[in-house]
Amino acid sequence: MSDTRDRIRRHVHATPGLHFRRIGRDLDLATGQVQYHLRRLTREGTVVKEPVGGKTHYFAPSFDPWDRRTIAFLRRETARGIVVRLAADGDRRPGTLATDLDLAESTVSWHLSTLAEHDVVEKSPSSPMTVSLTRPARTAQLVDTVSPSLSDRLVDRFLRSVDELL
């Protein structure tokens, strides 16, 4: 295995859920290099990929698909805030989450729908609706695994500010 490929593999294993561009930035590698080596690592089975919300995230093969999806969301500031709040406080109403997190209700609603589609949260059928984590104990463990990058947090804040203007 080449030195560059091994660096990428070690980085992905040490920081699960990184997306393609973040790997290149972290390791100061050209886009083509990252593409080539991730393709090889994926074919070899030493790295697995999980597409979530328009980004492809990379993991060690030891993570199951639900863990991979959940970690991918935990790398995004707004989704992470929602998940952490649910982990800390239990079931919540979407409006309460929006108030607690100082977010627009439309932003919280969109994230909750996306999280529900990927089985990270579940919405109650009752009215008023409440939202809860599908696997609270496992989610709490994964929260400790992930810390979003500064660039990821800045992008999330920018999108939140645009949402508030609309």
C-alpha cells in the first residue's frame, strides 16, 4: 500500500464520517489523489462509503450502515444540535426544539424529516407530534465519537442565516 493511501486509510479510521473534501483539506492532498486512493481503498474493503444528504462520507468497515448514517449527520452542526438535544432531554416537540436551539421552525422541520428518513429519529403519529431518537443509547455513544469541523459548522451557520432571511 502506498504511503498516501495508508495516510488516508488511517485518517478515515481515526475520524469516521469525514466527507471527501474534508479528507483532502485535512491531509493537504490534491482532489485527484484523494479520489484515486479512496476508490482503491473502497475496492479493497479497508474503507466504506456512505452517501448522505449530497455528501459521501467515509468509514472504517467496522461501522454498520445505521451508525454510518448517524455519524454523517452528527458531522453537521444543525443536525448534531437536534440529535444532542434529543439525547439530553428525550422526546421533544419540533417547535420546542426550534426555540431551544434558536433556529427557524422550517429549518428544524427539514432536518427532522431528513433524520426520520434515515431512521435516526422517529416522529410520533399523535398530535401534537413529538420527536424521539430511534436508538438513544447507541446515539449517545456516537455523539462522543464525532466532533464537527470548523468549516462544517461555518457552512451550517451560513445556511441557517440564509434560511432566516427567506
